[in-house]
Amino acid sequence: MSHEDLIAALTQAGQDPATINGLSDDQLRNLYTQVLGGAGASAMTDPKKPGLLTWFGRSLIGSTKRFKGQKSNMSDRQSLRSAQKLHVFAEQEYRRMKRQSAERRKQDAKAFCDRLVAEGRATPTLKQTVLMPLLLTLDDSAQVWQFSEGGVTKTMTAYEVKKAQLAKGPVIVRMGERLPSDPASRKAGAAAEVNKVEKFCEMYGDKLKVHGVDAKKTIDLAKKKAATDSNFKAASLIGEDAARMVG
């Protein structure tokens, strides 16, 4: 090996060029043998085993392996970014479909309640304050109720069951009320008005609670008013529409 080859090989092996440049050929060969071991000795005694080429070959192989590892890491990062984009898209699509489903549900509930009002089974006030909020809280996805009709087993959601029940409700008859003239009749009339309040609170107690109304306190207030006012009307507490519905 030439003087330049020895310096190049030792520099590749990590030796300081400034230090080894001043060494003689023999000193460089000794250092080369110490640093590179058997590969260095073979290079100087056996021309068929070039230690310098072996050194550069090993360096090239190591660099190739590192490049392949970096390429693999880049592929992993690209796959991760693709998965993240897919996840974001799926989330956006789910929220869009959920909004559409909620809007369709709201429109269906409104159309159903409008039909109840048209049939005289509900009043506009009852529709807005009780029926619509009630229907929109019910699940319309899981089939939770089974029944047999004509030998065929059918299933319904909680939302569908409640609609079926309301569709069979009584027709509200709007009738004028005559105020009794004698005290006993007025007292009986006031008691009947209290019964309307009790019936309404029993039917919609849970819904009233959601809106911050205590059913028991409402009934107690109705009794208190009826005891001091024989002309007490349930409509003064629960509204005219609700009073007519339970009357």
C-alpha cells in the first residue's frame, strides 16, 4: 500500500490526519496493523486481500443499511399521516350524518305532533312544551320492543312506541265551562280543578322535572289556592291547553 493509501485508510478509521501525516511509511504500516488488525496485515502481505477496499466496502454496506432504515422510517411516517387523515375524515363524516339524522328526526316529530293537533289529540302549547321535547329524547336507533301482530313478530324503537301510544290518545273536546253559583258547587268545582292539576302532574311529572318544575309543589299550591279561592282554575297553574287536555 502507498503512503497516501495508508493515510486515507487510517483517516477513515478515525485517526487524526494532522497527527498521522508526519509518520513514516513503517510507522503508518504499524499503526495500520494495530487499528485494522488482520485486515491491515493481509493488505500489506497478500495483494489478493486489499484491506483498504475491505474498509471502504464495509463503510459502504453500513451506509446502505442506514439509508434503508431511514427509508423505512419515512414510509412509516407517511402511513401514519395517511391514517390520521382518514381518521379526521371519518370523524367529520360521522358528525355530518349525525346532524342529518337529528334534523330528520326533528322534522318527523314535528309532523307527527302537528297531526295530533289537527286531530284534536293535542294542543299547540302541549306540543311545544311537552310532546316535542319528549319525543326528541327517545332513542330511535335500537329495536327494544317486540310484539306479535298477525302471527308476525315485529320490533319497534322507543320513539316509535311512544308515537303509537300518542296516536291512540283521546280527542280533546273543547267545551265552555260554567261557573257554579252556590258556594258548595263552587267548592266542588275548585276540587275538580285541583284534580286536573294532579292528573297533569302525574302524566308529565318527569318532563316537568326536566324543566325545573316540582310536580308535588305544584299540586300543593293548587290545593292551597282552591282552599282560599272557590273560583280557582287549573289553567292558572298549568295553562288552558293542558287543563282542557286533562279535563
